Amino acid sequence: MICERPQPRPEYDTIVVGAGPAGAMAAYGAVERGPVLLVEASALPRDKSCGGMLNEYAQEFLARIAPLPRSMVLDPAHVNFRYVDWDRSIRKPTGLRFLNVDRGEFDDWLLSFLPDDVEILGATQLIGFTQDADGVTVTLKRDGVEYAVSCNNLVGADGARSAVRRALGEGSVSTYVTLQDFCVLGGELEPYFDCIYMRDVGDSYAYSYVVPKGDVAIVGSVFYPKTKRPHLKQDLTMTMLRESFPQLGDTVKREASVALSVRSPGDVIPGRGRVLLVGEAGGFMSPTSGEGISYAMNTGRTAGEAIATSAPAEALDAYARATRHIGANIHRKLKWLPFMESSWGKYLAGFVPTPVVSRITEGL
Ligand SMILES: Cc1cc2nc3c(=O)[nH]c(=O)nc-3n(C[C@H](O)[C@H](O)[C@H](O)COP(=O)(O)OP(=O)(O)OC[C@H]3O[C@@H](n4cnc5c(N)ncnc54)[C@H](O)[C@@H]3O)c2cc1C
């Protein structure tokens, strides 16, 4: 429930920073031990730039919580991942199947599960914190006023540019630049989540994707960190894509964002002391496919359970143990990155058998 309270109380059992899927699930579990404050820097409901594709692991996770309301599923409800080598006109469908949701409604729905013992404060930012053997003191800013609030455990669920992670001295993970155009659909698109490699856009370009979403299509592009003038490059990809997809009408909205670019095993950090890092804040995301929702929900829920079942000083150890296999899965995927990003890897991808694609993407 979104809180009408104008300011936080002085003390909670757990404070969770960030109201994405990782933060929502962490609060959901942690409240079993005591009152939780969930703070979100944006006004709620928040608007997260995303493709809104739920992979099989996200779907399995949700099946254990509650059936997804049909109203948030967009048309076509399911899309299969298809690899497209633009220059050689290769379209290679795979068996990877996604549920196609409205991301804003999905995030809001996750928050609706939180009981009254979780206070949710939108437009409230974590500024910093200190921790010692007795607990954590968090500084929050709301309506220009700063508040010191104490807790037994702090959960950093604050995404790719996590302030909690930086304050722990764990550095930050580099980020891709992402742009998404929402285009009016002038005709039906095939039910695929097309991932498109084009050689003419330049070295800073990773790939584009096209996916139908009800009355519109999302056309996204991912650029390597520190790309200059990404808007111009997105204009170029839009022009090229429209030649092959005449169904793509005018762009009604363009959004720019960042996505985590996990490059090494050291990018994955479960936290330190009484502070737990979940979702993208902890580096939990697929380095090979950019899928993060399943990782966020799973690590958030695991952190919440660790807090609910452990003494505050032991919650991090319990969480780190329970997420070791997720870290190992990310390490395994990282080994594929140099191949996937090389020009010969992109060339060979058109010939890679479907079971190998499944192997590269398998796990959370
Ligand atoms: C363009 C794009 C497309 C994507 N498409 C997909 C997809 O189709 N499928 C998929 O599985 N994944 C996708 N992802 C990845 C996915 O969106 C993320 O991995 C997922 O949202 C991570 O969840 P999270 O809870 O860790 O963080 P987030 O969802 O990023 O939430 C973090 C929250 O913390 C808040 N916050 C940050 N700093 C503070 C602070 N100091 N104080 C308070 N609050 C703070 C932010 O406002 C934000 O709301 C995509 C990402 C991008 C950028």
C-alpha cells in the first residue's frame, strides 16, 4: 500500500531502497521479521524503461505467487525469441518463449502484494548511510527534508546505478545506453521478439530489438557504454528497420535509459555487513541476454527470506549462500560474451543450432 504518511518513522526492522521487482520481493519476504520501509526515488507508480518480456524463469517464479492478471498481458501474449542477421537476411526463430506484459502495470501489481506492515514512500531518495555492529542508519530525502532512520538491515534494490552499492565502496558496474521508440502499428507484426544485428550502425552499437505490444511496437537499441550521440544512431536504425518493417508507423514516444553491462565475476556482489544488494544493484542480470526481471525477483525474494529467518548480523551470509548458484550461472554466461560480441561470433550466430542458444541463455 502506498503510504500517505508525509515522513518516515525513526526506526524500522528493514529498509529497502528501490521499488522495482527486486525491492518489492525483498520487502515481501523481510516483513515476516518486522516492519519494513520501502523507499523509491521516483513518484509512484514508477515508469521503468523496459521491453516487458518475462522469460520462463520469471513466469515460473510468478506461478508460485499468484496468477498474472490478463489485463496486463499485451497482444500477442507470447512471443518467441528470433535472431536476425540483418545484412545476410537470416531470421532464425528459437524455442525461447516470453510472456509479453505492460511493464508499468506489472511493477505496480508486484507492489500490491505487500501487506500493511510494509510502508511504501515514493519520491523519497536514499542519500547515504552508515553501519556498525548494532545496525544501519540511513539518510533519506523527501520534499527537500532529510531524515535519519535506523534499521537492522538495509536492502539496496536501487538498480543499475545503485547508490547503496557505491556507498559500500563496491564501485559501480558499467552500463549500456538504451533507447526505445514506441511506434504506432500500421499492420500486424509476426509474434516474435526479434533481436537484430546490423553491421552498418558502427562499433558502439550492440543490437536492436523489435517486439509488438498491443497497438504499438517497441523498437529498442542497445549501445556499448559511453556511446556518443546515441539518438542519432537510433534514428539511423529506425530508418533502416522501417525499410523492412513497413508496419512501423510514427514514433509516439522515445525513452532513454541504462542497462547493466556485467563484464566480470567481480561485478556480482551480495553486499557487506548488514547491507544486502539485490537485482541489478548486486550485478544480478544475464550478461548475454540483458534479461533482469527474473534475477531481480529471485534475488529480492531470497534476500527477504534470509532476513526473515536469520539474525540481522547473519542475514548477508545466509543470502550469499543461497544465491551462490545464481552468481555461478552469471559467471558461466560471461564466458560466452567475447564470442557473442566478436564479428565472427555475430556471423556464426546465424548458423548456431537452437539447442546451443538455449544453453547460452539457460538459468534464471
Ligand atoms: C531498455 C531496457 C529493456 C529491458 N527489457 C527487459 C526485458 O524485456 N526483460 C527482462 O527480464 N529485463 C529487461 N530489462 C532489464 C530489467 O528492466 C531490469 O533488470 C530490472 O528492472 C531490474 O530490477 P531491479 O528491481 O533490480 O531494479 P530497477 O527495476 O531498475 O529498480 C530500481 C529502482 O530504484 C530506484 N532508485 C535508484 N536510486 C535510488 C535512491 N538513491 N533512492 C531511492 N530509490 C532509488 C529507481 O528509481 C528504480 O525505480 C530491460 C532493461 C532496459 C534498460
